[in-house]
Amino acid sequence: MKTEQEIWAIVEALKERYPDSLCSLQYEKDYELLFAVRLSAQCTDARVNQVTPALFARFPTLEDFAQADPEEVGQYIHSCGFFRGKSRDLVNCARMLLSDYGGKVPGEMEDLLRLPGVGRKTANLIQGDVYHTPGVVVADTHCIRIAGRLGLTDGTKDPKRVEEQLRAVLPPEESNNFCHRMVLFGREICTARRAWCEKCPLRPWCSYFLGEAGGKKAQTETAQPTP
């Protein structure tokens, strides 16, 4: 595992490369972020951002979603995949927000997990981006992969264990933005297909590159990724 000094060095290096650590999903209202994250399951954020403007224009309020026919909602989100289940979750989630939470997205983990289609990843993102709760960790696929390569976790692929291990080592005030930066970093450099170690600013502290803690040493290549 990394020392506190090494962890801060990783945090600062990512902050320098990605000073704007905004969520890549586009939204204006709190519940729109909640719905957009649900749509992003097994789908890219870019695709979700293409779909949500028309969806939110057709159903501009939470009440409109609560009264919507899931089949019609599905027509707007068809390209996101698994649209039938997602459309039902959006409608049922809107109804529960109105009936149980006064039309507001709750901020407590227990309450968020009661909502249809909401898991820990979504709940943590809401806590971090809407309520700015310190110490939240959004363990998405990029975060899981890169945290293991860096040696910030023991390499587990289990999202809850990754969340727990990162909570234990990351500065609480930095953890939410750190996870957003991991997404950007995972798309640009430390991708699922390969790690571009020759251009990586985190090489000095990366277990994958250094071959530490049982990690496979990356092979330096001169080829550049396709833009």
C-alpha cells in the first residue's frame, strides 16, 4: 500500500492534469443527475448526454416523470440499453421521491438506496456532487481498475471493497473530486485496453508500472493512442 506522501502526490498530480473535476453527466436539477446516473449503467456518459436533453424536455418536472408511461420514457432512452428496466426505474423513482421525500433527492445513504435502480455508486455520486459530503468514493469501472494498478487498493474488483479501501486512504476532502479525475484519467491514459505508461504522470508512484505488490510491470510502447 502507498504511504500518505505517495497518496498526496497522486492526488496532486491528477489535480494538476485535470483542474476541473466536474461530473461528465449533464444536468440542471438534482433528480436529473440521479436519473442520468441510472441511464449510464452499461452505457457511456456521452450517449446519456445525447439522450437526456430530449427526455428532460418531454418530462420537465418530477411530477411529469411520476405520471409518465414507462413505455414512452423508454422511447427516449432506447439507445442507452436496458431501456425497459431503466424507464420503469425512472418513473418509480420519481413517484417515491414525491411520496416519501417531498420531491427532494435525499442525502443519506440508507434513503438513497431505497430508491428504484439506485446502488452505492449512484448514492455516493449524489452525496458527493449534490451534498458535497466528505469521504465519498464513486467506485466505477475506471476507479476500480486504476486504483488497483496504482496500488491504492489490493486489486479487488468488488466495488464495495474498493470503496472501503479508498475511503481508508484518501483525504476525505479530496475523495469525490479524485474519483471524477480517475474517470478522465481512465479515458485518456490508463484505459481498459492498455495503460499508456510512457505518457503517464503517475509513473513514479504506480505499482503497475514499477512491478510492485505483485502487479504486472507495464511494457513501454512508442505507439500513440488513436485520437
